[in-house]
Amino acid sequence: MAQKFEIKQGPRAKLTPVITKCVELLRDGKVLVMPLENGYVFVCDAFNHAAVQRIHILRGDEDGVACQVLVGSSL
């Protein structure tokens, strides 16, 4: 079932529970939808094959289409 979390600017302590829940959902193989400046982006654990497959289905990708991967650190 879809869950909605609102994140507004404010003290970091108020963001921690929402961020913690998002990390938990990602670790459980869920797909998140997050707003960007000009649209939305699907987010999942790139090492979870089933979650990546769900993103391809949601986007309506044909076979062989790659997803973008964001890397936080090269180490």
C-alpha cells in the first residue's frame, strides 16, 4: 500500500524519522517516488534486482533500457 511522507524544511531532528522510514522501505525492496525540481524520480536499492525490475515496469521500459544509478561515494 502506498504511503505518503511530507518533508518540509526545518530542524534536522524532525526529518530523521521520515528519512529512517525511507531507508527501511528501501532495504525492504520497496520503490519510492520522490519529487525533483521538474518532475518525479523512482528510487530503489540498485542491488535489489526485483526492485529495479519494478521500476522498469513502472516506467514502461523496453528490454535493454538502463536505469540511472546515483553513487554517493567512490570509496
